[in-house]
Amino acid sequence: MSQSGWNTSPPAIRAQVERYVAEVHAILGDELIGVYLHGSLAMGCFNPAQSDLDLLVVTRVPMSLAKKRDVADHLLRISRQPAPIEVSFLTVAMLTPWRHPPPFDFHYSEMWRDAYARDLAGERWRTWNAGEQRDPDLSAHITVARQRGIALYGPPAAAVFPEVPEADYIAAIMSDVTEALDRIYADPVYAILNACRTLAFLHTRQVLSKDEGGRWAIEHLPPVLRPLIQLALTHYRDAENTGAFPATLLETFGNHARQELRRCLAANALATRTQGTCGDQR
């Protein structure tokens, strides 16, 4: 199955995103500053059979409970029609001064579908503004949005989002990859390619997609790991592929990835940081 970016996305995906942006604008009006696409569709490796639509929305002020209710109701109707949506809403004040983990005003992904549906069916949605919420993953999402994202509405991402300190970005991607490697047997494609793009960043300081990270790893990680990485790329690009992941190779990859991540983090702790400081492991 062919991959696509925003400019080459399937008509149904483009229509879904444009409908979402229009509805958010209708709900928020002048409170809306911008809507930003990041993730696979922004970086040209979107697979309609398995990729999410990754979005960030920036507003001038926090949303009222009524507007959060309307946003959630719309997301329940439009997400998975056809692609799942993952989106975080942030205000300007949540971005400046910068804090890690960043706070957010509202978040939706399919993981929360049932909870939101239950809340909207009763009165629990009235508690959605109780207390501050934070998400370390936003440090990574904002970095990607600044460097590789697409403004669907509003000014360019670099004009809205602050530059995330490198240490915060690394903390975010390390938290994610550590959890992914712990689940490598349950979700090998995500664990392998996420580790590859994390290692690629620590070596090169380039923010890559999972597909780009896999291609980098085939050229730079030990040859014994290449068949497994190529298998992960094949699965990532074609949801119909059913090739099995050998448990012994998954263990070998997981052990090497953890060791190499620790080595690169130790190198990063040195006073002098240069591009490619970790060195190839071929």
C-alpha cells in the first residue's frame, strides 16, 4: 500500500481533515489561533490502513466546558471516518513560558473514545476543567510540528510554538521509546521503528519519521539487525503483510537498542556535543 503526505493524501483523508478544521473553527471562532498537522501525514509516510491523523490546536484562551463538549462530540463523530484522530488543544499561556511536561487544555485519541462517550451521556463532562493536565509527549509533538509540520489554519508553526529545549525533546522521546521497547513482542513494528528514529536523532539531531528512522537504521545499525528492521518497514508500509517477527531477533534488537540508547545518552551528557557524536555501529 502506497504511503502519502498531505499534498498527495487520499481524497477521503483530505476531506476528513478539512471538515475537522472547519468544524473547530466554527466552534471556537476568534478564539482559534491555529491548527497544525504533524506525524506521518505531515512527513509523507501516512498509511490509510493504519496511520492516525496527528493534530495540534492552539487557542487564545482555555475552552469553556460547553465548547469542550462540542469539540468532543464532533471528534466522536469524525474520528475513524475514515482515519483515527489524535489531537491536543493548547493555549498561548500554556506555551509561554515553556514548561516540561507541557500542560494542555483538552486531548482526544481513540484510547479515550469510550470514556468521552460515557461522560457526554451523563454529566461528567462538567468536570473536564477541574485541575491542570500535562503530557510529556507534547514536547515531541511540538518539536515535530515546528520542524516538519503543516499549518492547516493560522500562522506557521514556528511562529506559534516556542522552540523546545533539546533536553525536553530527548526526555519525551526516551520515555516513549522505553515504553515501546517494553512492549516489543506485543507491538514490534512501533517498538522497532520508534527505537530507530530515536537513535537516529541521538546520532544526527535530525527529527525523522518512523519510516525515515528505519531507513537510517538499516544503513547504520549492525547488519544482524537489518532483516528485522526491513520486516518492520514492510509491515509499516503494508498493513496486509503478515510476516512473523522471530522472537530471538526481537530480543536481540531490544537488547541492542537499549544498550545503544544508554550509550548515546551518556555521550550527550558530555560538555562537547557534535553531530554524529554516538558514531555508527556497523
